Amino acid sequence: MSAGAQTQGGGAARSRGGGEWLAPLLAAAATVAVTWGLLERPRQTAAALVLAAVVAALVVSRHTLPRVTVESVLRLCLFLLPMAALLGASAAVPGFGQLFAFRVLIVAAIVAGLVWALASRRLVLDAPRAPVLLFVAWFAWLTVTLLWAPDKVEGLRYLGLILLEITLMIATAAAGTSRRWLRGLMITLAIAYGLSLLVAAAEILVGWHLSSSVGSHGGKAHVATGFLYNPNDLATLIAIAWPFALLALLLAPRHGQRLLAAAALGLSLWVLLDSGSRASLIAIGIATLALPFLVVRRRWVRRRGLLVGATVALLALFAFLAFNPTDVPVLRQFRLVNLTEQTDYGTGSGSTRLALIRSGGEVGARYAFLGVGPGNAGLLVKQQPDAPEDVSALHNWWWEIFVNGGLPALVLYGMLYVALVTIALRVSRFARDPFLQRLAAAVFLALLGYTIGCLGPSTVVTFAPMWILFGLALAVAIAARREVRDGDRIGEAT
């Protein structure tokens, strides 16, 4: 080898050696710059990072983008919407609290859906006609009451919120068009619920809160809210999820799945005790009491005596919480007798809820029980002389429906709810797919409990878990209809 060649080789080696230090130096400089930017200019830095991520994604996927269709974008948005709804404002862009995943996805889904419709195509859901017509009738009547509503701007806002949540419900129901989509949806919802419980555990243990929690805005230091805003919302989510975890514990095919379900149930009960929600406690009790009758009738378990014994023990625990005579603060808050005492003495939650019901009835009577207009119930109730101070929401979903929409809206919504419960029960009985049977059974039990569970939050018009539950009821109905029509071929393509 010549001297010139050796010199060139040495230069190349030195060049490679210098290049080895270049990447770490650039990474360190970028880390310092990003850290400084997030501390000093958080909004601008976050926007720059999002833009950089979008550009990087476009560069990486430049060869696959031409093959992306509007249908695939629409399906992806619909698939991710329910999980994003559970994450809520906690999945916001840093520095932009109002820009979070759910809002981005719902806008993208609406745009993709409109483009899909303009292309003279349609995504066939094959949903049952009765609940769809009842949903339309309920919304149509609320729209009619807008004619005499005192605050029409608030009425339009309320109707817009319902439309957004109905979009979430439709996105959830669309999972019924594919067996793989439906299974994937349940996995993502389970992950979101598990993460919410872990966040709640951190809140209880160390007082750490997400920015979307009431605990981060001057509330109680160790209150648990998960990804939601207040403890009552989280407790209601737990009541909805309880039958799904309980059935998974009894019927999951793998030991690992049953262990995860048992852990979720234990953690859920612990967080529920911290919340003090009596409505959610009753909702869980209703679902737990109905479960053995459903499971034994379907012959899904062999050890029926063990199931009945475990159910009795669990119900005994709930009864103790509801009627316990102890003075321990965590247990005392669950005593149902406290509601009567609070009503008699005019203090506490019981008195507040009774005053809201009384004021709502007085307001509804002025409008001949035809409804005060969408979203106007809280505004008018707050103006009543005997209404609680600083409380605008009715804290009773059934009563909110009645005051806003009057007797017509309450009747339509009641029929709709009965239709969803009946559909879920029928699918749990007649579906051929065991997974679909048990998912429908969990939906049925959750809907039973939610008749009382919906009384926990101040309002549930924007409570995503409720609309996801309604969407799951439609999803199992759609899957069952496709099962009858297409046999074993349903859901093979997503």
C-alpha cells in the first residue's frame, strides 16, 4: 500500500471518528434548545415540535401516502375516537390546552366523512331502526323547543354538544361492522381505563394531578379524577366499566386476562371508596346483582354455587358501605341514611339535589312541561329564589332531560333507553359468537346500573363514557345483524 493511500485511509478514519461525536453533540444541543423553549416559550415551542413531527411523518411516509384512501382515514379516525374521548383534555398539545386528540380526530372524521359522502359512497352500519329513529326524534324535539327557549345561543351550543357526542356514539357503533375492529376497540378502551385507574392511584397516594383535573385547580390535594374532571365523573366511569371487568374475571379464556380483570376490579373498588359516590355504588350493586342470573341462565359457568357465593359476599360488602354505622370518614360518606338526614336538616348533597329537583319542577311547569329549551334548564333553575347558590347544573340526568325537553323528551329518551337495554339483552342471548354474547351481556348490565349511575355527575351531556356505552349497544346489534346476514364471514376485512 502506498503512502498516499495510507494517508487517505487515515484521513477517512479521522473523519469517521469526528463524525461519531457530531450526532451526540447535535442531540445535546437540540435537547437544551427544546427544554429552554418549553420553559420560556412553551406555546411557540410546542407548535414548532408539532410542525416538525408532521413534516417528519410526511417525509417518512412519502411512499405510502399515495396509497392512502379517504375510507382508510375515516376508519382510523373512527377507531381512535372512543379512546381519545376517554383521555379527554389530558391528551392536549403542551401549551395549547384546548387542542387535544379528541377534537382533532372528530374534526378529521367529519371532514373525511363528508368527502366520503361526496364521493357517492357510504359506510353501511346496518343499525337497528328503532333506537336510531328515537335518537332522531329526541334531538328533533329538543330543536323544536329552541323556538321558545329564553337563551337561544345556549340552546344552540347545547345542541352542538349533543351532535358531537352523537358523532362519538356513531364512531363506537361503527366497530360493529368488523369483528376485528370491535375486538380492537375493546382493547383500546381497556387500556384507557387502566391508565385512568393508575392516574387515580397516583392522585390518591401522592396528590399528583393532571392539568385537566379539579385537583390541579385548588381542589382537594388527594382527590382522584383520572383523566376526567371530578371524582363523581370517575366513579360513574368505574360503575360503567365494572360489569365488563367482572365478566372478564369470570369468563376470560386466559389466566393473564383474569388476573388483569381482578386487578382492575380491586383498583376500581379502592378508587370508588375514595370518591364517595353513592350513585355509583348503587349502580355497581345493581349490575352485580343481575350478573349471576344472566350468567347462570346462559350456562356460561360450571361452578354456579361459587358464583352465587361470591356475588352474595360482594353485595354484602356494598350493603355494609351503604348502611355502615362507623364514623370512619371514608366509610361514613357512603351511608344512604345521610341523604335523608341532609334533606331533613337542609344541608349537604341530599338537600342540594332535592332543591334542584323542586326548582326544576317549578320551571318546567311554567312551560306546560313541554321543555324550557336545550341547555336552558340550569340557567332558569339558578334564577329561582329557593335554588342552591353557585349551582347551575341539575345533578340529575333524567331531570335535566325532563326540564330541557319536557315530557315529550323524557318519554322519547326513556323509550330509547329501553330499546338499547332490550337490544343488548337479545344479542347476549341469540348471538352465535361467544365474544359478542358476553360483550352484549356486559353492555346490558352496564346500562342497567347506569339508570342510577347517571345521577352522579353534575351533567352527562358531554360525559363521553355514556355515549361510548350507547355506541357499544348499537355496535353489538350491528355485529349480530351482520352475523345473521353474512355468517362466519363477518368482519374478515377491516
